[in-house]
Amino acid sequence: MTADVPLAPAPVLIVEDSAVQAEMLRRVVEGAGYAVLSAGDGATALALARAQRPAAVVSDVSMPVMDGYELCRHLHDDEALAGIPVILLTSLAATDDVIRGLNAGADCYVTKPYDEAVLLASLRAQIEAPPSPSCAGACPPMRLRLGDDEHELRPRDARQLVGLLVSTYESAVHQNRELRRTQERLLDANRELEASNRTLEAAYAELRETQSRLVQSAKMASLGELVAGVAHEINNPLAFVLNHHATVSRALVQVEAEARPQLSPERARLLDKARERLADMAGGLERMRDLVVKLRTFSRLDAGEIRTIDVEEAIDAVLTLLQHRLHDRIRVTRRGVPQRGLDCYPGPLNQVLMNLLANAIDAIDPAAGDGEITITTLEDEDMMRIEIADNGKGMCERVRERIFEPFFTTKPVGAGTGLGLSISFGIVRQHGGTLEAFSEEGVGTRMVVRLPLRQNGPTAATNTGGAT
């Protein structure tokens, strides 16, 4: 009970058909220091008012048996109850509803959902207002035009007319204030939703990139295992052949020294031819051994460890695997020799070199004549720069801006997945480096990789040989 509000001399009659709403109203009104009577419809409320005259009536509009408008008319038609102020609670806000309440004799409107402070202020104002004399004869009906509609007003007196209109305006102001608050909350929620959407989009893009990298890494791991297996299978018989080739060569030298003087010219020519073939075989076997070394270099399966590698050696290994696509139509020029090794994840770096060189080969049209790919490796302070340039068809600006997007490709369906450059970009970024593309349509493309020579993480091993 508040100290500044005295107990009303008579109770406040609450008329509400909803038990929940009636209980909430009772608590609000009793909390302000007023006694309360309750009724579930207008007919019951009218009977209660006649039995115990209330100080004011707070009534819902929509009720069974007798609604709020009908209750108002009955109260003001009864001479003993005509002076009781009536406050209508309604969720309706149309002009016709306000005018209908005015003509029924309502003194005040409070719009649902109501604000407790507004409701109590209206109730207190109606109870404490001094009575005004009836002016039934002095307040004739009047016509009011609102827009295209004309309404007839039958006010009980001037105070009722002004009070109802003012309460309607205050209710509209309150509703507008609540609407603005709701709008602000919606704007805040929308901003949060937009931020969440951006986060989700970024997470989804990262997920797609990670997924594509995992798929490509799995393919490269499978290729590495295959290459390692092939290299191993070749290496054993190759070692056997090389050993026996050396034995045959030494034996031939020894036999030739003793046998040549006894040989006829024709047999001597056959001996010379055999010696030449053995020399040719030695060259072929050495090339095979070099190929096995490069295959084993490419097939490193230690992608989870940082190793110090020779970049030139890594490029050699990749070119060996792509040799069948170069043929004699594409000339590869090498420039620059780094003096220091590069810390990196060898498997992923091989993948980057493979993607960039394969794209350079694809960019050179076989029908356009001989092509050229220039590979430049330079050290710039603490960075390694690897440039792969081709004299192929090049790219327009629109294409160049999108080449690092996952699944973007200019190749025909089935000829490319659009993942190579996006994966390469991610791998280079994982190393703390950058990957840039410079291209001019009809002239060619230059891809520039910049990598820090040293990684912050621990280096697993230093690899200076061809095999791991």
C-alpha cells in the first residue's frame, strides 16, 4: 500500500471475463491501495454496482452476455449510478471504437496491453476529479468529419468529451512509445542477426575451404603413396641392374684388352658397338635413378611436420611428374638459385607448385606454337619468392579477381574443379606467405608466391638430399 494514496471510500469494480487478466488487474489496483470488486461480464457488474456503488469501473470491452459499451449505457441510464466514472480497456484502436465508447458514456480509454502506471494514473484522475453537473440539454449531438467519414457525437458533458479524447491521445502516445521501443529492439536484433549471418557465412566459407583442402590433400596423399610405391618397386630392380651393369662393364674392359688383337674387323666392330650400348645403358639407368630420387622427393608424406627443403629440388620433382605434359612444345627456363633452405610443410608446398605449374601448362594453347614457362626463385631478405610465368592466353581483370574463389574455374565441365588455386592460396597463407596473380589477356600470367624462409614452429628435420 502506497503512503500517498488514501484508501478509496468505495471499491473499484473490475469487469473482465478472462480470469488471468482479472487477477492481474486486481493485483495492480489493490497494490495502489484500492479495494476491488470483480465481475466476469457486464450484467453481473451492473448488479454489483447497484448493490454496492463503486468509486470507478474498469471494464474490458469484449465480454459475453453484456459488453463494456452496453455496461456504460446501463450505468449512465441509471440515475443512482450515472456519476460513476468508467474506464474501458480495449485492444481496439479504430476511430469508430473511440466514438462508440464516447457515445456509450465512457470517461476514459486505456489500450491493451496496458502500462500499469498509465492505468493507475487514469484511475486516480477519474476517482479524484470533482463531479461536474450534467448538461444533457446543453450538450446537443454534434457532427464530426474525419477523412471521408462523418460521425455523430453524443457527449454526456464537456469533461467526458475532453477526458475521453485526452485519454485516447495519451494511450496512442504510449503505444507509439512502445512501438518505437519494439522497433529499436527489432533493429538491435536485426543487427545481431546480420552479425551472426556474417559469422555463419565466414564459418561456412572456411568450412568449404577446409573441406576442399582436405579432399585435395587426400588426393595428393594418395598420389604420394602411389608414387612412393612405384619408386620403391623400381628402385630395387634398378639397383640390381646398375650393379650388374658395372660388373659387365668391368668384365668387358678386361676381356677386350686380351681379345681385341685376335678379333677380325667385323668382330671388333661388334665389340665397339656393345661397349657403346653399355654406355648408353649407363646413361639411361642414371636417368632412371634420378627419376626415382625425384619421385621419392615429391612423395614426402611428412606434411604434418615443418622441414627445411631445397626449393630447386622440389621444383625438379614436380617438373619430372609434369614432363609428359610439357613434351617438346613448352620450354621451361629456370632463374635464380637460393642460397638457403626453406622451412615449410613439404607435401602442401609440392601441391602448390604442382597446381601453379599445371595451370601454366593449361594456359598455353598447343595450336599457338611453342610456349615458355619461366620459373624464378629469389631470396628477398627473410622471404623466399617463387615466380611462375607463362606466355599463355592470360586473363581479363574480371576473371583474375575471382581465381582464388573456391569452385571458380574457366575450364570446361569435367576439366577442372576450381579448387587448385583456392587451396594453394590457403596453403601459402598457412605458411604466413602471400600468393598474387598478375595477368594480361593475350600476353600471359605471372603467379608470385612469397614465403618466410623460417617458420616459427619447430623444424622437424633438414632435408638436403633427394629422398626422405
